[in-house]
Amino acid sequence: MNNFELEGFRFYTPTKVRFCETDANGHLSHLSSVIYMEQARCEYMNGLGLFFANSDGNLADKTFFLVNQSVEYKSQAHFNDNLDIYMKVSRIGTSSIETQYAIVKRENKQLVSFATSTGVYVDVHTQKGTPLPEDLASRIEQFEASFLGQQQKSSIHSINY
């Protein structure tokens, strides 16, 4: 058994596995893991003020398009398991960001899955990539700093198949 460190992960959102999110084998469906990551990404981007809609409900002129996502499934989760979905920005490019996710069972700190994704910042009118806001790095640091102290550095137990 290896340990996965949550070092660098400050933001997370909790969830509980619903029955409809399990598959015929009785464990969390791979699709549900991706949906949990999307929820974390939406909450994170909303916290940065970069969500797809403005506060008045109108669509924003710029948004992120998900262009790549890779998921490694490490262990099973089941109906009623309490999970924490961690997310962090791992790289900031000119018009894209790379993010990492860790889905963890809250009760025993077992790593369920780990993922990476790439989002491109797009002008919705031209449908082309556009430079990220100049203050994005400072926004990220300020947003993530608001979570310091809520989550102590901990080891997550990972199972190798």
C-alpha cells in the first residue's frame, strides 16, 4: 500500500455517494467520479469569479472549456460513503490551466481516484483561446489561502491493483 500526500491541495468539496451513482457492481460508477470533479471545478472557478455566468445570470464573455481529462481509479467507494473531492491548479499557461483532483474517503482517508485535466480559457464569441486574466495567479493564491487551516496535511492510503 502506498501513501498519497495531499500536499498542495487546500480546496475541497464534500459529497456523499448516492445510490443512483453506483453501478451494477455496487460501487461508485466511473462516470460519477468525473461528475464530482466537475462539481469541484465549478465551485473552484466560481470562487475565482471565472464561472460561465455573471452574478446577474447573463452568460460571461469568456469561460473555460475542458479539453483533456485523465482519471486513475485506485479503490472502490460505495453507496453512502462520505467523500471529499480535492482540487488544485498545478500549472498556469498563457490561455490554459492544468488542474489535479483527488477523491478521498473521509472516514479512512483512502484515495478513490486521482485525476488531471486541462482547461482552455475561451472567448465565447470567437470560440478561440484567449489569454488568462493577468491577476489569475494572485486570485488562486488568495482563494486557496482561505482554506488554510481547514485541512491539515495528511497521508491518503492508496491501493495498487
